[in-house]
Amino acid sequence: MVQDIIYIIIFQMLFLIAYDLFHKKDTFFSLNRIYLIGTSILGILLPFIKIGSIREAVPDEYVISLPPLILGDPTLENVTAPSTQVFSLTNFVDHIHWPFLLYVIGLIFMTFLFIKRNLALRNIRKKSTSTLINGYTLYTIPDSKDAFSFLKTIYIGEYISEDEKEQIIVHELIHLKEKHSLDLLWFEFLKIIFWFNPLVYIYQSRINTLHEFIADAKSISVIGKRKYYEQLLTVVFDTEKNTFINQFFNTSLLKIRLQMIQKAKSKEIVKFKYLAILPILILMIVFSSFSDKEYPTIIKKDLTYTSSNDSLNNVLKKKFEKELTKMITNNASIQEITDAAFAYSPSGIMSREQYIKHQVYFGYVIQKRLELKKTNNQLQNQEEAMAQQLLDSVNRSYEKYHKSISKKKQNERPSLVVQDTVKKDIPFAVLDKVPSFESCQEFTDNSEIKKCVSQKIQKIVATNFKTEVLAREGLEGVHNIYVRFKIDTTGNIVDIQARGPIPAAEAEAKRAITMIPQMIPGEQNGEKVGVLYSLPIVAMIKETGVKMEKEKQEARATSLASMSDKQLLTENLGDYKDHNVKSGYYLVTNIFKRPSYAERGLNNLRKIGLPAKAFNNPKDKYIYVYLERYDNFVDAKTALGSNFNDQYFGDTYILKVITE
């Protein structure tokens, strides 16, 4: 709902900017009136217009969103949460929805003002004398110089001269015949419902000005331009300000009205300017059609640090406790609660709101799984200890989390831009065959195949993703990594893209995805098509794991510091002539016996952007896959110690090759 309101304000703002730029100074008053009324309505309707044919350009189902994969939770088990409430209600005030209460107060206040104005008109009618003129009621207000109209009634003060009355009545009758009051009532209604939207007040001001231009233009054709112009200059009425009546004289509009009366009529060709709204309208419809698609978006702007962080944390915590309580009351499963907790952040750093939501939701998930295992006598002491350590990491302060991540991101490369590389525009829902594994071919229904594939992919990634890589970088607690990849027309995994808290997390996620074997591609009308998949990964890292990895890193650093050229594994190929292997220091990732396996290993590394190469060792007949060859030991040692400049965190070693 908040998003829709923001879109309404944005759309109305664009319409008003276009009006002020192209139409405000033209004399096509009736067209301008249609424009203002129409765009005020369109601005409200557009956020809710979803055109399917536009959406299918990149359809919802075409990007298959897999359920979040949780790594590092020692009590993983998909269970259904009971319907009992977890969080007690401390007091009524804590559970008031303050934004909604503020809206209701504003709504009541604006309604009160509207009723008050109507009652004021009623009192004026009671003390005034009335007559009929051209089918409309004319009220003469005692002791007044006011002049205005509303609906089918004209109000004129008794102190206005007869000559002036003639002009005023002509002017106000035009307001009544044109039904200008209905326009103003429409904007009064909008002011009640959208009292917080400043653009509604601007709309009403613009339409009120237009009404006067219309009435002036038509009055001149009856009275004469010179006489009408002179009277505007000589008479100023003390009209009480009221936004939903048409006032004959509004002093703030007098100068503008006089200028418009003197203005020459706009040329007919100028009407083509109204076509300028079409591209704006098309863009709005396209934007609206895609507005609810589940693409990675920033949930909210990160909150700045203030002295009231503790208070803010408590407010956010209570907010998410209420949301979680509602989910539990509705019998949400643990997986559904986990799904709700995941939020993508393009910066790789969760906002305060996202982080506290993680604390509340994942804290509940871990505790609930512990309770269920205890109930079923399945909980081991080691699992309980690990879960408690994980809870401690999850519940650390946002400031500590933000500080640790910010340090890791100081040297981070530019932000990843996720691009859609899919060429074909075929919705997943209408694919004849969805991508699958051989083991999933036993199913015939697309939804069943999709479920099978989802489980297989999650199992493969969970098996291959090394959370110790994140622990090694000093990360602890809960961290999100968003991965997107494509299963192309040959069934290979391509275009792997990732976004996480630090580059090491992204590289590890990409590496884990490359472990997915070749699949059976999707098909439509007998033609193979590519399909995008998105996989949110939730990595839970215990504090003890971080300490262990730090110890390993320190030991590794000590080992590297003492490493010498003589200690390296060396291959002397001087006696072998039929090869093209050069002397040097190779940073090797793996060795293979079969060429097909070596090719797969190379492709997996290249998929994540690494310049992997290979050579055939004539001595042992194995194929060595390596990241880079160096001319000297120092450069090779530096690359090994830096995890190939923070690009590869798998196992590597230095192989010294001598060919002379």
C-alpha cells in the first residue's frame, strides 16, 4: 500500500510538471480542465493497472525464484509452527499501529473541516433572502460584499451595486452551467482521503484558476471585453477564503486573470502539445505493470545512526514481532517464515530494518527447531551448543554488524549490475518442458519437476558452499547472498551473478553454483529455451566458527611466511620434449585424468570470471588446471596468500615446473 501511495504521488507530480511546462499558459481552458481532472484520476488508477502483454516481456514465472537456502543452521528441519503466540502483549500502546492512527486523525480532521464549511453555507442561506434566476437560486447575503457560487446557487452580498451584480451574475452563472463545483468537490474528496499528499492541493489550485479563466472568457462574450476588464480593475470584494466554492473575486488570482484576458488566443496547432502526455503515460503504464514483479529491490533506505538507536531498535523489533505473531497465528510454516525474512540489498549491507527483521525471524526459527527436536528427543548436546552460539551471533547489535561489514567492503569492487540476458519472452507457466535433471524426469507435471529441481539445486549448493570462507573473512551472524543464473538452451549453467556482503561471499556463491551439473534444458513448441533462476542464500555463521577460521588463517599466514622455493612440489620435465609446458610457478586448483572432467573444471572456473587454463603433464599424463603462471616464486606466493586477489577461495597450491 505504501508503495502504491508513493507511485500515486510520483505520477501526479509528473502530470503536473507536464501541465505547467506545456499547457498552463495556453487558452484552451476546457481542454486543460479535462487534463487536470483526468490526470488526477489516472494518477490514482495507474499504480493498479497491470497489463499482461507488457509484463510478459520479462514475465514473473520466467525468472524462477527458488526458496531461500539456509546454511549453517545445526537444526535444519522443515516443520509447521504451532498457532500459539510467542510474544506477549506488554501493553496496548506498544501494539498501536501509529502510522495508521495518524492517517485516521488526518482523515477525521479534514472531514470535520469539510462539514464545517457546508454548515457555514447553510447558515448563510438561513439568514439570506432568495430569488430565482434562469432556474438557479440567488441568495442575497445581508451586511456583506461577498460573491461566489456553489452547485446550483449564487451568493451575492447586499452591499454590491446593481451594475456590479449584473457582471457577477453572468460570471457565476457560467460556473454553475459548467458544473465547476463538481470539480472542486472531487478535489475536496481527494483532500480528505489523501490529506498528506501536497499535490492534491496544487491540483485544486490549478483547477480553481482554470475555472476563473473559463468564466472570464465566456463572460467577455456577453458583457464585452473592455467593460469586464475595467470592472475587474476597480472592484475588489472581501470574499472569505473557501476552497470548494467559485469566488467571483479571489484577489490572489486577480493579476493572473487580467493577464489571461489580455492574452491572444493560442493557435490550433498548439493543441498537438497534448500528445506529449502519451509517452509519459506509456512509461507510467509499463512501470506500473512491472512494479510488483519480484526483482531484487532495495527495501528501504538505510537508517542513519542517531542517539536514539536503542529506541529505534525497540520500535522495529516490536513491529516485526507483531508481523511474526500474525504469521504464526495463520499457521505459517518455518519455510514461509524464512522466506519472509529474506531481503535483497544491492549494497550487500542490510539496513537496520532488514537486520532486526532477521534477528526476530531467524531467532524464532532456530528456537522453534530446538524446541521440536527436544520434544521428539532428537536433540544432541552438540547441536544445542551450536544453536546457542548461532543465536548469540544473530542477536549482536546492528552497529557491530555494520562496522564489521563496512570494513570488509572498503576495498570492494564496483557494485554488480544484474542484467537480464534472456532472449526469448516465454512465460515459465506456459513452457512445455521446464529445465530438469535426469532424476526428475519421472515426474510429468511442470510444478512437480520444478519442485524436484529446486530441491536438487539446493542440495548441491548446500553441499558445496563453504561457510568457512565467510568466517575466514571475519563475518558472523546471518548474511544474505543473492544469486542469479541461467540454464541455457544446452542445459549448461551460465551468466552466474551474485550479490553479497563482501566479494568473498559472492565468489563462493558463484563457485557453489558452478557445481550444478548439466541439466535438461526447457522447451517451448519443440524449441529449447533459456530460463533464469534466482536463489537467495542465507548463511548463518557462528562466532566460534569465526574464531576457528581466524586461527586457521593465522596458521596459514605463518606457514606462508616460512615457505621457501625449496619446499614446493616440483615437476622436472627436462627429459620430456613433446610438450608445450613452460617453466614457472603455477597456481593449481585441481588435476584430472579424464579430459571431459578437466574441461568441466575449466568451465566452472570461467563461469565465475576466472582466467583458468590447463596443461597436460607429459610425466604423469594428468591434466593440471591452474589460475595463473608466474615467473618467480614471490609473485606466486603473493597470489596464494591473497586467494588470487580475493577472487578464488577454494583449495590451491603452487606447483614449480622446470623444463630445462
